Amino acid sequence: MTQNIHAIERPIRIVLGLAMLAGGTFLGLSNPLWFVLAAVGLVPLVTGVMGICPAYSLLGFSTLKEEA
């Protein structure tokens, strides 16, 4: 798979994912919302680190600029 996430978007996704994981951690493991935040927070974190968004690939979308 080729990367389809712009260099500016990647750190935003990483920070958002880490913030959601941290927010879930502060809720505590006994709260069911923790699992939801952790699961949803992993998506932007992993896509930001890898630079590949499967949803973008399915839709044929890319935020990378084409080089001339």
C-alpha cells in the first residue's frame, strides 16, 4: 500500500489518537467508555504512524499532493 496521508495530517492524527487513549486511561479501566475511547483512539494513531488510511484507499482519496 502506498502512503495517502499528507505530512501535516500525520502528526495531527498521532496527537489525536494519543489524546483519546489518555482520556480513556483517565476514565479508568472499570468504565466501559475506556474501551471505546481506546479502540477508536488506536485508529488515528496507527494510521498517522503508518501514513496509510484504509478508508482513503477505499474511496480513492489522498491528501498527498501530486508532484509535477
